[in-house]
Amino acid sequence: MPSFRLLVPALLALALFGAPPSASAQSFSDSQRSDIETIIRNYLVAHPEVLEESMAELNKRQAAAEAEKHEASVASNADTIFNSPRGVVLGNKDGDVTFVEFFDYNCGYCKRAMADMLELLKTDPRLKVVLKEFPVLSEGSVEAAKVAVAVRMQDPTGKKYLDFHQKLLGGRGAADKARAMAAAKDAGLDTARIEKDLTSPEVKATIEENMRLAEAMGMNGTPSYVIGKQVVVGAIGLDGLKEKIGLARCGKATC
């Protein structure tokens, strides 16, 4: 079946009894335009699958353009995305693939996606994981993110941060400063120091840095990821994440 983009010029030529497809539409008479519209309409009614083919091609081109745009934004911000000291680093710090997650402590999808991240940490010894607070859902999210930054400042190893992260993100109810402080206490952190560090310029700088990165890469929801050159917006599940890691690692879904 000819593609829609080739079909329309052919129909125009046919309607004009041999006139070249490049003829100006303004040169058509009312009768000719009516004939053209009738021919195209009748063909589309008889072959509606052409519209589906056309939309599939459009979606494919739009996805390719979006991926190219994402790759460019990742390349121009790579050092900050992957190596900023303001990110929480887990897993293999010298891993061959870096998996960066932007999350909000009040995001229901982030709660479910946490299990995927933990499974990847456990099963992929070559993976470097970087967590970045991206509080976009509420004022409580901002409060919780600030506490999380203060936790990171107190725990450079990331071990207590991960414990805190699981307690807060995995807990019930809306996250805010009070719930975040309770999670920090349960994780064995110094809450008095957290209170002091909340006023540090580092807390504000971290949140602002993460917001700038997310905006530069067109992230409009959580969770969002950067995996290799790829930007992924939304929870795509464990299998989807493994596929993206494979593409970053060896160019194939499964290495």
C-alpha cells in the first residue's frame, strides 16, 4: 500500500487529469477542488488504515525528535547530572552505567518505583545509582526534600540516607518535615544537626540545581530518570528500566 504522503500528490494529479503535483492549489477551480476533496475523502473512507499508518509515522518521528533533544540536553549537562556532589550515590561508584532518578516523596508512582531501584541495586553490581530530590507536588514535598538533603550532608556514605529514603518514601500518609524528621530519627541520624543544616545554603542550592536539571531535560513528572543518554519520564517498571540500562551498556535491551 502506498504511503499517505505519496498518495495525496497522486490523487491531486489524477484530479487535474495529468497536471503535475506541484501545481499551485490557488490555480484550481472550485470544481477541481471539489473533485480533489471527493477523491481523497472516498479513498480514506475505503482505506481508513492509511490514517493509522500516517499517525504511527508521525508518532515515530516525534519520538525520534524528542529523543534527540533529550540526548543533547544530557550531553550539555552531563557532569552535573552524573557527577554532582549534591547527588546521593549508591551501588557501584565506578559502575559502567549511571542510573539517575529524580523523585518526589509524595509521588505514589515513586513509592512503587522504589522497589525497582532497590532490585536493580541488588542484582546489577555494575550499576551506579544517583538519587536527586525533585519536589514538585506540594509544600510538604519541599519540606521533605530539604530534610533529605540535610540527611545526605550528614551521611556521605549514603547508607543511612537509603534507610531514611525507604522509611519516608515507603511510609503511609503525606510526607512533610515532621514525617521526614521522624524517618531520619528512625534511621539513626542526628536530628539536631539536621535542624541546623536545614538553614544551610547547601540545601537550597541542591534543590535549585535539581530543578534546573529537570527543566533543562523537559522532565514534567516523577519519577523521571536519566540512564546513559536517555531521559525517561514516568514509572516504566523494572523490565523497562532493565531495557534502558541494557541500551546504555551495550546498545541492546539485553546484553
